Amino acid sequence: MKPLIHWLRTTRLGFLSLLLGLIWLKTLFAYYVDFTLGATGVLQQLLLFLNPLGTSAALLSLALYVRKPRRAYALGALLYVLMTALLLTNVLYYREFTDFMTVGTVMSVKNVSAGLGGSFVNMIIWRDAVYVLDVGLALLALVGYAGWNVWRFIHRQPLRWPHFGLVRDRQPVAYHVPQAVSAVAVACFGITMAVSELNRPQLLTRTFDRNYIVKYLGLTPFTVYDAFQTAQNNQVRASADSADMDKVLAYTKAHYAAPDANYFGTAKGKNVIIIHLESFQQFLIGAKIDGQEVTPFLNALIKDDNTLSFDNFFHEVGLGKTSDAENMLETSTFGLPTGSLFSSLGTDNTFQGAPALLEQYAGYTTAVFHGGEGTFWNRTNTYKSLGYNYFFDGNFYAHDSGTITEYGIKDKLMFAETSKYLEHLQQPFYAKIITTSNHYPFFITDADTDFPDAGTDDAYINGYFRTAHYLDAALKEFFAYLKASGLYDKSLIMLYGDHYGISNDRNQTLSTVLNKSTSDPTGDTGSEWTPFDDANLQRVPLIFHAPGLTGGINHTYGGEIDALPTLLHLLGVDTQNFVQFGADLLSPQHDNVVAFRNHNFVTSQYTVLGTTVYKNSTGAVVTPDAALKKQLAATQASVDTRLGLSDTLATKNLLRFYVPAGFTPVDPSKANYAKSLQSVLQTERQRGRQSTSLFSQNDENSTIDQYVTDAPEVANDRSIITDYPATVAAQASTTIPPASGTANTKSQ
């Protein structure tokens, strides 16, 4: 023990090792006490335990390259203080915003100070002493070396190092030590990076969530990565000018599709309830397992006279997956070729999305509901940029044991809990509800559903049908509540699938369930399954339902890029002056071309995948003649232009150069989603008799007692769906409405 203490006291390497140990312990304290990183399983816990070491050691090793002792100790101490400052700053910022400090936030000092109540001091609590008390140890070197002359000047005598517990270290370190320490540190980080990539593929290219990067790689790598992304984005934006916007405007105006007079404004003034069907593909509708319908409720809904649905509607997402689908829904612009637009550009870009458009042109209140982490896909910041008034993330939902999935709470609970917030929104409202149960790895318990197993050798495919059936049952309960509460008659309900659930490499196994042969008499397994079949499975549902809506199944070819203009025209908002790359699916001018993110495309007659052309009616490969080649080449050029202009619009942030008549650009700093419930209830109280919320119109009686669910979690504890989480209730205590009614459950 004594030799170790002596080594720590008398050598630079020992001193830096002490600093490394301290920053490592403080970082772990922050991980487990102040941050909510959601580490699950042994591997993620191990990565969380190790990831502070590699980068911290690499940074501190820089002090070993300095030969002069005074400067070496000073640099080591300075690096330690900077790492501590980075950690503490993020702890304080996370405490207020449940997110990590970005370079863009740091550069926007005004927003940071405003968001933190004017001073970080206001955010400090007693346990933050853990982060600062040991800084004095790091400063010993500075006192010993930089402060030596000051001490001698004041006291007229030399400083005795033992008074500070250290012995002066005059000897330079051996030449190979700095390189060896740096190599070990870099190797440690490399291993962490490699294991992280195995556990979460495309961690940096898709950029799911800042939490994910910190959880897998650490706080310092996240900051470096964010700085690189910010510099890259700023460089691209700096090259932009209004001339770039002119090209985009010329394209979108030329491809505007005028609304169908029979549908334009048919849902004007109605509430809009958008239900985001996670990983839900079109083939699920009408499918059966052992004679049982997978989606009996949706099957019946599509046949309803008040339902308008599209059976040739495709997802068009890239690596951004769910966030790409949301972006197309909200803005009618494409996601990026790589990564997630929400994650990389959502915080700082200018948007003209559905929430802001409907608020400003039609007087809508806007809210989004998601039972998972608000930071996932950078939703919290992007929703502010889109102009959402309120965001109810996982903090507003019960997350007791048994109620959660990997990405949020179970769908039956999600819809039930959302209803207690929905009834307080001022009408008309635009509300998006994001489901999560039908998400990979598609696991649901037997207590949640007794739907049979599909019987394949792939557990994910078997689970996919079960979770889809559970989601369908949750939708049935929610629609029943809408009717019972009175919201149904006042609302347009839109349901859409965001992207595929079963990936192409599993489609041949899936085909056995879909009754398509995958082998021929010669034993050539999979010979009948082609890329054309994979492309066909990229269809997802798009359903509009409202009392009085002229229904039917529409066979128009379209994609998610077309959802917003279709919705806005149903609501009576003309899109002619908006920058949108999609077109109204109901318009006679719609071009029936679906552009995939990889530049492949589908038309009403052909599917073009790379250089191969398939005929939609037969699935057969076609050898185009000269006329067809010319036609498809023109379509390909249009697809390439559309995707390229959308990418330019996003990466250069071109919407800052264009403001439609009557539109006011969104100011994201005005939104504080942590107080969403408090703000909703205060608005309701302040408006008094002028309040248009369902709660107010129901004489301030909650409708939640009318919500009927067979969710097993609710059977013995209905408070899960009726009560607000304690932290949320405390924040909104002055405006909490009367308690809801008595329990109303049914047996399974």
C-alpha cells in the first residue's frame, strides 16, 4: 500500500492515474444518479462501466508528452478541471431538460441561460458536491508549481512540498511511456466502440439518441461527435443562399397537385388524431393465423363507409426509420441519405411543419404523445422546431414493472393514459399518438394476448403477428373511448404505418405464412421470391376515418411524403404556397410515383430496383423497349431531382430564406415540454367558460371513467391510467382537475 501511495505522490504518471480514477468514479456517479441512460443487460452495463476510461486516459496522457514538470502537472490539472466542468455542466443541463448539452446549445448562450433560469447556480443541489470537492486535488499541482513563486514572494521562503502531500517530480518520464499510455487508451476506446457497434449497429450513422451515444461511448466522445456534426452542418449551411431556395420553390410549385373539390375541406374544423402504427405493414390487414384474424378491428374499420384507405401506400424511410416517417408526415420532405434528420438537424433547422401550419392557419392546439424517452431520435428538440405546443413523453406516463416495452409503455396503457391528457386540450386539436408495442423484438406476454403463434422457425416473425394483434386490440379500446366520450364525432382519425417490421432477410420465412412458395421442384429454395416481392412488402397502411367522410379503398400509388398534403386538403388548408415534395393522394394531378430513399421507385405499372424493371401486374422482369426506357429514365431523373432538392433544403437549412404569406417562423425557445400538463391545465382554467376542451364542455367532469380496457395491469390498479405520475402532479398541483370516476374494467 505504501509503495502505491508513494508512486501516486511522487510521479506524474501516478498523479494522472489518480485523476483518471476520480473522473471515472464521478462519471459513473452521474450515469447512475443524475442521468437516465436506460442501460439494460450485462453488456450495456459493462460498457457503461468502462466507457469513461478510454477517452479520459487519452486526454490525460497528453500531459505526459510535456517534459517540463511544472507545465506537465499544470496541463494534467487543467484537463481534469475541463472534464469535470463538462460533466457538471451536463448534469445541471440534464436536470432541467433531460438531455445533454450540445455545442449548438453552448454557442447559444442566451438560450442556455434562459432555459436554466438565468444561472446554473439555481440548479445545484447538495449531491453536486461530489463533482467539485476533489478538484482541489487536481489544483495541487498548480499550487505547487504555478503558485510556488507567489508563496515564496509572500513569505520570503521556499515552499516545502511535503506540506501539500507531494514530492517535487523533476525527472522527465521515459520516452516510451506517453506513447504506451496513449496506445492503451486508444485501444480501450476502440474496443468499446467495436462492442457498441455490435450491440447497436449504425450507432453513429443513424444517431438514434444522444442518450445512446453517451451510454455506449461516453460523454466526451459524444461532445466531440456533436462538435464534428455541428461544424459539418455549419459549413454546409454557410454555402447556402436564396438562389438555392429558388430551385426548390420552382420544383415544388411545378409539382403541386390541386385538391379534389369533393374532398377539400370535408374535415374542416375537426380534431385530428394521428395514430402512428409502429413497424406496421399492410400485409397484416386481412391476414390470418390458424384461422384467426390478426387485425379484426382494422379489418372492420377499413370496410366502414366512413373510412378512406390506401392499399398502394409505401413507406419511404432511410436509416432514420421512425424519425424519417415522422419527418415526412410533419413536413412532406424526405429524410437524409444517411442518419436521421431529426437527430442531426432537428434542433437547429427551420421547419414549416404540420403543427405550426395548423396552429397558424386553422387555430389548432398541437400535441404529441409518446410513452418513451423524449430524447430518442432527438424528438424533444425537433418537436420544438416543428412548433408543437406540447409534448407528453415517458415522464408523463406510469412506468411500473410490467407496463413497459423497450421503447415505451404498452399500447393499451398508452392509449388509456393519453386520454386523460387529450380531454384537456383546447379544440380543435392536432394530436399524434406514437405506439411502441409492435416494435422489434416483437415480444408480448401471454397475459397480454392469447393470439396463436405463427409456427415459423423465426421467433421475431411469430412475435410480430402477436404484437400486431395486441396493437389492434388497443385501437379497438381507444375508438370505443372516443365514441363514449364524444370526441369521435368531432375528429378525423388518421392511422399510418411508419416502416417495415420484418426485414428483407426474413421475408422468405415470412412468405410461408403469406402462402407464397419459396422453393421449386428442383430444390432451389427461394427461387420464387424476388426483390420485387421485397418491394411489395414495403406497403404500409394509410387510413382516414371520420363520421361523414366518403370512404372506400383507394388504389392510388403514393408514399409517406404524400400524407401531409392529403391531410391538409381534407382539413381545408391549401398547400400551394408551402414547400412540400409530396402531393395530395386524392388529387387528379397526383403522379403515382413512389420514390424510395435509395433512389429506386415504383409507379402504378412498374417497379424499378436498380437496373431491373418489374411489371407490377405479374411481378415478371421486363426488358424495356426504347419508349419505355425513355419513360423510366424521365421518371428516374424526377426521383433523383426530388430527393436531391429535399436533401439540399435540409442540409442547407433553406427554409430560413422563405416564409409563406401569413406564416410566422417557429421560435423553439418558447416551448417548455417539462411543463406541458401545467400549461394545458392553466390555459383551460384561464379560458373558463370559453374553454373548448372536452373536460370543460363536460362540466369539468373527467371522461376517463368511460375508458374500458382489459389490460391486465389495470385489472387491480386502475390508478395506472387515471392518476398523474407524482412528479407531474406535483408540478401542476395548482391546476390539477378533480379526480376521475370509479374503475371501469372488463375481464379478458
